[in-house]
Amino acid sequence: MGDELAQIAEWRASVDELVTDCCERWELRAGEPYVPGACGHVLRVECADGTPAVLKLFWPHREAEQEADALERWDGEGAVRLLARDDERNALLLERCEPGTFLSGAADPVGVLVELLPRLWQSGEGFRSLEAETEAWVADLHDDVALGFIRELAPTQGGQVLVNQDLHGENVLAAEREPWLVIDPKPLAGEREFSAASIVRSSELGHSKRDVLYRLDRLCSELGLDRERAKGWTIAQTIAWSGGSDYVESHMQTVQWLLEDA
């Protein structure tokens, strides 16, 4: 972890130079940055023809390495459009969402996600598999509950589609081209039930046992998902993603509520 933090800090020190390079290459006018993420630098830009856009630079890591591929696969269908990519600089030029408010503030966010998910379940061909991703989790896991679900679920999956590991209440934004568009995907090829995990634990959509089970039940009922598999994937991935995060307490509460659900 220490080496990784040092690498991210070194990358951040080069961000201004990368922004300049990308603005010159794509003829962009740089504007105000957004709140920085853990491994990204995102800012408002304007294209040469006056079109508003977003420039995203990111430190390369496993979960985000195929973000551009996913956006290309979706081609604007329920997600922001990819306008250009520079794989050498890990840079993406993206459609800008305006007004850009979070889905978590919508009247019925789960209903929006129920409509979006089938549109996002396109072919997973060419993407890192969910089973391979679980192998990376297992290398750092010492939790028997999570390991048990992974060993049960990973080799017995149903049909493979493009799934998003990080679809939650603040990774879907209000837009003009469509009412809501997905941003910042972390794509995998896996079974549909896995898609529920990040939504079920999305504390931005309400954090109580009732909220968590409501999201699980509604997603599975309206999308025809196997509830036990969706619940198992949520438990496994939530535990795997809790290590070193700022959300350990809320993640572990979610896991406990799901384990209590008979």
C-alpha cells in the first residue's frame, strides 16, 4: 500500500503537464476541476468548436484499466459518450453531464437503475472476467464468509455480460441527452446478479437494513435476478472492497444486515 501511495503521489505531481499535453492534442480550453478522486484528476474543458466536455486523467490501476473500452461498448447507451482516448497518458475526453446532479438525489433512484441496467448488459467479450477478479480479491482476503461465497459463486455463474463493479448513487448523473447517464465504470464480464452488489450497498441511497433489503428485493424482482446469488455477490464484494477504505464501518453494517436476512 505504501508503494502504491507513493506512485499515486508521483503521478499527481505530473498531472499539470498531462493536462497541458492533452489540451494541445485535442485543442481544448481548460476550465475548473471537479473534486479529485483517489486515483483521478477530472476537469471541465471546452472543445475547439465550443462543445463542453470533461477531461479525465487517471493513475492506471486494475479496476479502471478497461473504462474506455466499456464506454466504447456502450456508445452513449445509458452512459456518457467517450469522445477521445489517449491510452499512453491514461486520458479520456468525455461528454459532459449537465446539470450533473447525483442520482442519489432523485425521487426514485432504484427505479432509474432498474431501467438502466438492461441497457448496460451488453456483450462482455474482451473484458476481464469476474472470476479472474475474484482471484485478486482472494489474494488479500482473510474472511471465511467472503471466501465461502466466492468459491460457491465464481465457478457457477450464468450468462456473461458487461457488468460494472462501481455503479452507485453518485456514479450516475443528470444529463441533457438522456435524463441519467453512468460515469466512471469499473467493468468486468460476469453474470447479471453481480450488478446488484454496488447498488445494494450504495449508502448514498439510504443506509439502514430496510434500505439495503429494499434495494436487493426490488432489483431482483424487477430484473429477474436470483436473489441468493445477488446477495452472496454483494456480501463477497463488499467485504473485498472494504480493506483500507473510508467506508469500512458502513460496509460491514451492510454485510451484517444481509447475513441476518434468512
